Amino acid sequence: MSRQLRIAKVYKVELEYGGLCNNELCAFTGLLNLFDIEINFQSDDDSEYEIERAELEYLRDTLSTQNKTYQENATEVEETLSEAGITRERMITALSVMISESDQDDSLVHIFCD
């Protein structure tokens, strides 16, 4: 069987503002850890992440519906958000932006923190 190396003819990255900045990024990563969100890739300096869209949808839905999982972690969620100076509603909006504005042809959401 023969194998061939192939390259992408078009490689295009368009960066879109994901709705978070400064300490809000710490809250985002804190929530990822708190709810055991699977991170497919995380750079050594925490500036790049690849997360399945479904995982971000799960986090957004957990925060917005305040389901049992949320209730079990409500104190930690509120502390995490409060320390970063961000409301739950703003975090939900930012997650929605990440989900909807990322490449819908790719199940991974590529997140860059600069």
C-alpha cells in the first residue's frame, strides 16, 4: 500500500473575539476544571486550547439551566465568577459566542488567549 503526504491548499485562520478578557479568562479555565470539561489540547503556556464544541455546549447549558450538576457546584461557580468580576450571564454569552462563531465544520473549538 502506497502512502502520500498531502498539504492543505488553503489554510485560513480568522480570529474572532470570544467575549472574554483579562481575569475573565481565569474564570473560564476555572470552570473548565470545575466541571471536568475535556480539553483535547492545551498549550504549555495556557494560551491555546482545543475543546470539543459539545463540551462547551455542556458547560453553557449547565450554567444556564442551573441543573443538578450546577447546584452541586454553585458555591464554587459563584466564587470563581466573582473573583474574576464576571457574571454568570456574561460567561454564558461568551460560551455561546465561542460555540456559534467557531468553524462549524470542525467539532473542535480552537481558542487562543493573547
